[in-house]
Amino acid sequence: MSALDFEKINELARQYEPDMTAFLRDMIRIPSESCQEKDVVLRIKQEMETVGFDKVEIDPMGNILGYLGTGERLIAFDAHVDTVGIGQRDNWEFDPYEGYENDECIGGRGASDQEGGMASMVYAAKIIKDLGLDKDYTVVMVGSVQEEDCDGLCWQYIVRELGLKPEFVVSTEPTDGGIYRGQRGRMEIRVDVKGVSSHGSAPERGDNAIFRMGKILAELEELHTRLKDDEFLGKGSLTVSEIFYTSPSRCAVADGCSISIDRRLTAGEDKELALSQIRDLPAAREAKAEVSMYTYDTPAYTGLVYPTDCYFPSWVVAEDHPAVQAMAESYRSLFDKAPRIDKWTFSTNGVSITGMFDIPTVGFGPGAEAQAHAPNEKTWKADLVRCAAVYAALPTVYVENN
């Protein structure tokens, strides 16, 4: 059992609830879609400096990194600070950027996904500083960019270009109060089929690419039903998300047809398997379809371009891993009950942290998965407080036990 004063940590987390709330509301007020995060990053920098981080820097991609502590053991926390757009404004019952606040909740775009995680992280750092807990480790708290566009790209840059390799990373994505240790991966796949145009009055003279793609679509629907199912992560899946065509006119046979596929990868599935499953479909072979991955090469708000394939591996961290167990012990000690240990439905930066670099990721974050990307998004003040307490206790618990 740790010698930490868990009640004092809880007390300070409750004390800083108004500060976390005000900080989160400020972030929500700043539109920060992917590749447009500059202003929210500067606001986070201001808050980190105010609470007393030892060093705050913004890297060439635009990620913000706040450091505290002097120990050799390095532990990282991650919150992506970009959001999706607001969608149809008519679906919102309140201004998505001004948001709202009541005794229990904070509303606004990014409240759960996932600027709430950043608010809890920053005030966990203040608790750590208040209690002088930062002697045996160094913590880096990362506000990462472009996650909504290309999850994990930020950490590809951080690990490869900055050389930052912590013992483990805490993802502060929303976890509905649980501790998460894995997720399915995903791919963005494109299928292209070529045809030959002719006048629409004599379609037999041409070769209709849309009809060829139609046969592939039917086989893709069937392929989805027989994809692998994993006991922990669940079933692999695919869906067709977009369709495109080329044709000389509305009175002609289409000479090109393309589709985008959202492929979710369970344990044991990788990009080679997923691509070959589509290439081997009889209709795809007959149509000589080209099956490929998309590439992401959109500039960051800093102008940096860091291209990557749109392949995001699945990952799982064992339940008995020291980072998972330290998180669970911190939770039990703070709240006197056992945590729920589970997985995410959606994708996170863990696809590169763990999926590519084998750095363990453990998740615990304020808010709810169902709020992500939804209108009328909200989070709960009690979640912000609980997460700040766990984040403050976790590094000491981990270092004492390992």
C-alpha cells in the first residue's frame, strides 16, 4: 500500500474543481478543429505556466508538452486538443462554443472528446506540485494535435522525431468511469474500378464501372459477416463510407467508380490481411480492382507535413501489466471501490503509442464515449475531479511498486 495521502489528493482535486471548470470552458470557447489548434494550444500553455509546470514547449508539429519532476522515470499523459466540427447547428440545443454550465455538467464541443482530459491533467500537475510528489519521476503532459483527422500521427512524430519514450502513457480519452487497456484498430481503404464509357442509349457498347462496383459492394457486405471476432476487443468490421464516380455525362455509361471503406481491425488482423481479403473477392478480381490505403498528408497548423498511411493498428495491454495495476490501485485507494477494466469502442492515439511502438497505454478519462462527435456534447464535473485525483496519485503508486 502506498504511503500517499489519498484523502489529501481527493481534497485538492475537489478544491480545484472551479479552476478546472473555468479552464475547460475557455478551451471549449476556442474552435479547434484538426489543423486549427493554435489558439487552444496557446491557451493551454498559459494555464500550464500559471499552475507551475517546470517547462512548457510547443514542438514543430504544434503539440504542447508540459514537464514536471526531476526523476529519471518518465511517465506521459496525453489529451488530444483538436475537436471535430459541430455538424448541423440545428441539432444543438445550445451554442456549441459558448456551451453551458450547471451544478453537474459542462456542455460544448470538446467537453468529453476530449478537452476535459486536458483540464484534469493540468490540475493533476498542480496537485503533484502542491504535495511535492515529483521527486522520483518526471511527467510529461501532452496536448496533441490532428488526432481527429489522423489518430496517432502526433505520437509518431513525438516518438520518432523528439525521441520521447516514456515507460507508459495515460490516455485521457473518455472512458465512462472505467480503466481501459485496448481498442480495435482501423484502416481507411480505397477501391478503384475502371470501365469504358459509351452513349447511354447503347450501354452494351461500354463497360459500366458502377455495375462492376455493385457486385463488389455485395461481396463486401457478406465479407463483413465473416470477419474475425476476438473475445476482448470484439469483432472486426467494415462499412462503405463513400462512393465516387466518373462519367462523361448523365447520358453516358460510367467509366470509373471508387469507394472508401472504413475497416475496423480486431486482435490478429493487420493491413496485409485486410487488403488481401478485399483483393481476393471474386468480383474484385473480375473487375481488376485496385485496392489501396489512403495517405494522410495534411499540414499541421504550424505548416509541418508528416505523411503517413491511414493504418491504425489494434492494441491490447495485459490486465496484469504494472501500469494497469497501478491505475487500478490508485482508483481503489482514492475511491474505496474496484474499477471497471474494459476497452474503447473508438480509436485513440494508442494506435501508435502501443500499436506501433509497443509503449503501454492505459486509459482513464472524464466524460463518456457516447458524447464524442455528438450534438449537445457534455461532460461531468465529478469526472474532472476524479480523474485529476487519479492522475496525481498514479505516478507515485507506479514508481513505488515498480
